[in-house]
Amino acid sequence: MPEPTPPPSDAVPEGAVGDNALSETAPDPDSPLRKPGAPELPEGVIGEDAVDRVIQGHTYDGIREYDNPMPGWWVALFWAGIVFAPIYMLGVHVFDWINDYGDDYAQAGARLEEVRAVYAATGPSFKTDAGALREYAGDAQMAEAGAADFAAICAACHGDAGQGVIGPNLTDDYWIHGADVEQIWTSIAEGFPAQGMPPMKDQLDEEARAQVLAYVYALQGTDPPGAKAPEGEPATATL
């Protein structure tokens, strides 16, 4: 194998020392590719004017391993990590100085409840989406609260027990305008003026209408005496 050709003299600044000096370009004496009698690498230059510091003996095919110091910021972070590790371990597992995952999770949950409370106080006053209506319809307290409005507004046509008078029976499994929670909500809110049922949205706010909705659901299957014959199509009012 031909010996390496030294770089041109103008490739290295004049007066350079260390591995950048022309005298440092000879092959590694321990390389298996080095021809006997070829010049050896001189000792690495170490001193104030040296370009690089070389680990003695760590040379491979002319490639030297440097022993330059790490940057000061990296060394500082390294030692800071070593010092911080036992402090963190003691703070989490022994003295409870530092929050662990469970603490953070509990704090996040508490914060979420605070946000929900603020939203409930400043956001929409009452929800009427399908999921909310199903919750209202199955709430016994909502049904109890709707009994008074039902008696005052609805009983004249549907009977005090929902058995039906002029209007249909609300206790059986037959429905004229649908038994789905949203269909009943619309029936209560919009009414059927052409058939003599006024819209309840003109008399009751959303919460009061939801309470009447819950009361209507609570009437299902009660089978009061004198119940009117079924009207409409069979459909079970389920949540």
C-alpha cells in the first residue's frame, strides 16, 4: 500500500503545532498497514500553543483520539444532574417535597373541577342535548319537580295521573308523535296547536320543560284507573 502523501505546505498555517502540524502526518506506528522503516508519529504536542491534546497511544491508521476537555456548560450540567438525582429521589419517595404523578393527577383533577364550576356559573345555564335529556328523563328528583307544572298545565288534557282525557294516555306504550326522548322534548316544547296542545316553551323555561319530560317518563307503566284507550303506534319510551 502506498504511503500517505503529505499535504501541500500551504495547507497548514505557518507555525501551527499539534496534530495540524506537517510533522504530525506520519502513519501510526502500530498500524498493520505501516511499512517497516516508515516514519512514526511523534509524541502528541501538549502545551499552551498546542492545537489539540492527544491521548497517548490511541492512534489508528494515522487517526488520533483527542483528550480535549468537555465544554464547561456540559460539565456543569453533568455534575448538577448527579447532585440533583439523590435530592429528587428523597424528595419524591421519602420526604414528599416533590409531587409525584399521583399528586399531579389529583391537582389536575381539582383544577378541572374548578374550571367546570366556573363554566357552569358563566356558561350556558341549561343543557338540552340528547345525552342531557336522557339524564333528566331518568332523574327521580327532576320528575318530582315536574309534577306541579304537569298538574297545572297538562292534567286538563292528559289527566292528573296521565291516564288521558282529551289528550292521549301517557302511561301506555302507544305514542302518536314518537317515544324517543328528543321527540317527547319537542312535543312538549313546540306543542301541536292544530290539535289543541299549546307550545310549553311559551310558558316554561328549559329546566321546567325538562322536569315535565322527566315526569312524563315516570308515568310509564303506572296503569292508572280509567286509562284512555291506546292511540298512535306502539313504542316503548326508553332512555
